[in-house]
Amino acid sequence: DGGITQSPKYLFRKEGQNVTLSCEQNLNHDAMYWYRQDPGQGLRLIYYSQIVNDFQKGDIAEGYSVSREKKESFPLTVTSAQKNPTAFYLCASRGLAGTDTQYFGPGTRLTVL
Amino acid sequence: EDKVVQSPLSLVVHEGDTVTLNCSYEVTNFRSLLWYKQEKKAPTFLFMLTSSGIEKKSGRLSSILDKKELFSILNITATQTGDSAVYLCAGWDYGNKLVFGAGTILRVKS
């Protein structure tokens, strides 16, 4: 099966804990993205990576960290510094330059208790 | 600051109606515009528009881009309850970032 997988689907954490969200793709896409979605606010870009071992901050990177050690994987860590982490997190990927279609994974819903 | 604005924010129609969803954009070095449908899960891709005036169609859905007026519309004809969703519009800039609008919530009543 080709596509983008995210795990877990639902995640609960206590305040003050770091948590890592997984994103894997087997589409051989170069670029990968993390978005956060809150009700009524659309999608906001957290981090993105266009090649392995390189990534850039998006619009709301504070309190988050990422790594891109492999082309197919782009995990997102939500740190305790993120003040309001409860949200729906979406990972996406895009193919080579010249291909503008971005595809999304199924998402992880994070709730901080 | 780049921005994408969608209107209306929400819309309720009856099955069989035709709806038009609007998207205006101000994106630096604009490259293309995408439409997505989201039904309580991940967005699914509908259309990508790069050239003005060329309509893209898929079944009952169609979309067109006006690069002079910085505007796009998504039309849905003969709406069905399965069309109920949030419709997202997003613009690519040459910095390889996709800027999303807040979405239009469409509810189709039977």
C-alpha cells in the first residue's frame, strides 16, 4: 500500500511531557510537512523539510522540533514548551520539484490533560 | 504577510442545489492554488490550478483561477449529502510553503 501513515491516531499526554508523533511515507517524496489544525483556523505550518538532514521552521515552530534522518520519515516532537498543544496534527508530503500536489496522512489528535 | 481568505465561512444548502465557494489570495511569488475536501479526517486533494481561465472539472465539481483578480472559485452542482465537508483552499509560494485559508464548512441537507 502506498501512502502516508501517522501514528498514533489518538494521543493523550500530561502537561510537562514531551511527545513524538510519527510520520512515514513510501511515496518516495522529497518534501514533507507538519501542520497543526485548530477549529475554525485552517492549517498552520509547523515545520517542513525538502531534503534529508535539512528542515525549515514554518509559521508556528515554537515549542516543536523535528528531524529528517531518512527520506521516508519526518517525526515531530511536541515539547513541554508548547503552551497549547491540544490540536489535530497533520503530516503531508510532496513529490519532486514541479509537482505541486501535496498529500496528507490521516492525522494524529493530541490531547493534553 | 501571505494570506488566503475563503468565503463564506459556512453554508447550508438542500440536496440538488448548486454552490459556489470563494477563495481570494495574497501569496508572495504565487505559483499555484489547490483545493481540498476535509471530512473529519485528513484533507483529500480535489484540484490544482496554475493558469488563469482554464476550468478544471471532476464530476459535479469544477474550479477556475483568476490570476489577475487573485481569486478562485469552486463550484459544486446537484449537491448531495456526501458533499458535506470543509473545503480548503491553499496557495503555493516559490518558497515551497502552502498557505491555507480557514475553510468553508458546507452542509447539505436532504
